[in-house]
Amino acid sequence: MVSTESLMKRIQDAFPVGKFLDVPQELYDPIEYALLQGGKRLRPLLVLLSCDMFGGNPEEAMNPAIGVEIFHNFTLLHDDIMDQAPLRRGSPTVYKKWNSNVAILSGDTMFVMAYEYVCRVAPPKLPEVLAIFNDTARKVCEGQQYDMNFETRDDVSLDEYFLMIRLKTAVLIACCLKVGAIMAGAPAADAEHIYKFGEHLGMAFQLQDDLLDTFGDSGKFGKEIGGDIVANKKTFLYVKAFELARGKTRESLKELFNHGHIRPEEKVSRIRELFSDLKVDLQTRKVIGEFLQQALLSLDKVGAGEERKTGLRNLAMDLIRREA
């Protein structure tokens, strides 16, 4: 069994930062820039932790692990354009540093690179890995479309919100864990249990992201606090607030979210105050805890020794306690 720290070092050593420098520079420099911004490298770590837990060789899972991380970063390039987000991990987003056309084309190239890495899986396991990767890639796009659809609606339900984040965020985390299981030759039932663990963990992870976007510390979070509020994003906090609000509080929320002339700083400050009055932050933490509990129950069903599950169990707890 390999430690999480050792696996993370292997990812950092194997990750192809510095290897994408090519011509035309206008295409490859933004890719290099995006990948150098780092991030938690959560997704490749999940692939390797899962592979190791099931007794596989993490080195054999390194190529698909890198592939899913490049795919994830590709989605961020395009998401930032659609969301008009100025910052990513504390630095200007690619479309802000260059322009939208550059970010679109560089993102498309990253999508191709992601497939190149995933396709380096040995033939006996390649069809199954490609099947889950393709299914996940399509679902991530479906989730992003729901997210965009919600921008013009003020009647989004919690069920619709949960569907959106399951597709946009949770299935990729679940995919990483299942790819690791496939690479290790895990039984089908265990591969499904670890997928469910990842799906529930991904739901909790996105809810935590929503919470930090409104109530986090921008210095730690790496993005502008209140970006979801300024963009009128239909997060759990937004949907829950309108579910709970009555009378003047509800009218205030409507006015603040629909008023196009209020300064962003004032909008964020006033809506945060209303969210706090409605205890939406506490409601969010409660649901995060529920999804985390479901995740851990799925992990309990995996037919591996408890000691081998320690890395994933600890990582799950760390993700929910995070401030960035």
C-alpha cells in the first residue's frame, strides 16, 4: 500500500508540465499556463488511490490519471469563458490573459491531449476505460448545459440543482475512482461501490465549493468571493434561500438578484447577510454532511481491507474540511 504523499509526488513527477511547449506558441503557451496553475491534482490522485486500494500498480494507471486531469483543466478553460470568471486559482483566467478565441482553441487541444493519455491504457482494459471516460465527458457537458439553462430561470428546484452538479462535477470524481478500480482488475461490484463513493463525495465537494464561494476567504479560495452571487448562479445556497425566505426577505432577495445596477461588492455583502439570517450556510453544511455519510457508506461496501481504505477515507474528510 502506497501513501497519499508518495502518490502525489509521483503525479507531480509524471505530469507533463513543461512538455507542451511547442509551436504555434499562441496555442501551447496558454495550455502550459493553465497546467502550471496547479490545482489540487485531486482527480489523478483519486485514480491512483483507487488502483492501489484494489491491489493494482499505480504506475500502470498513471496515463489515464493524467488524461482525466487534462480533461478537467480543459473544462475549466471553457467554463471560465462561459462564466466570465476573471480569476482561477488566484491568477487571471486564460481568456482574461489572452482572449476567448485563444482559450477555446487551447481548450479543444487539451481535450485531444486528454484522449491521447487515456488511450495509452493496455488493450485488455482500454475499452472499459474509454467507455466510462466517454460517458463521463458527455455527462459533464450535459451538466454545464443545465447550469447555463438555469441562468435564465428563477424557479430551479433542489432536485434540478442536484442533477446539475451530479453531472457537472460528481460523475468525473466517480469516473476517476472507477478507472483506478478497472486498472487494478477489481470485481465489477466493487468498481460500482467505489463509483458511488465518488459520486456522493463529488456532490459534497461541489456543495462545499458553493459554500466557500459565498462564505470563504478569497486569499485561500483562489477565486473572487461572491462570484456565484454576482453571476446569479443557481447554487444550493440560492435555491435554498428562496425556498426558506418569506415576505420582505424574499422580496429583498428578488430585488438584489434582479437589480442590474447595484455594485457587485454591495450585492455580495447584502445577499451574504440575508443568507446568514436564513441560516442557509448551516443548511448547506448539513447537506454536505449527509452526502459525505452516503459516500463513506459506499466505501464501507468495498471488499478491501479497512487499512487499504484509509487513504480515500482521509482524503474525503480533508476535502470537506477544506477552505480552498
